Amino acid sequence: MAVTTNDLKTLRHLVRMGLGNTDKETVSDEEIDYHLSMCQEVLNREGMILRKSATANTVANQERYTIPTDCVSILRVDYDGKKMGFIDYDDILELDIS
């Protein structure tokens, strides 16, 4: 769902009201837009609002796979019908994939 121009104007107005100042010179549209964008990213990442599942085929002897560019995190991986164990980022860095 895309944010329309009217939605953005309303959000800017609400931010300025919350700050107690409706003057565009004090807080620019660009600054508000930046912070709204950062808030949206946090909500998407931490609130896990936008989710989708995907299926990919594995290939023998292939170690790396491309994930979609809009992927923020992977919540679960199943292989051969079984849920794979969690590996944190530090463990991934220590894997020998040469």
C-alpha cells in the first residue's frame, strides 16, 4: 500500500502539531520525510508487519543462493521438510565456505 501525497501531507501536519509548531521553516518537509521513512523501516523490521514466504529449490554442491533485495530478515528455513536450526551472524562469519 503506497502512501499518497495527501497521506504524506497529513502525516507532516500531525508531526508538526505534535511538536507544537506548524511552521515549515522550523522543521522542513524533507526532515520530517526522512524521520517518517526511518520509523517505517523500524516498524517493518522489528514489528515484522510485512511478511511473505518463498520457496526455492536447492542445487547439489551449491553453497550460496540469492535472496530478494527487499528481504530484511529470514525468520525460518526448512530443508527436506524439516526446520533448520538458527545460526546467528557471528556463527555465519566463522563458517568455512571456501
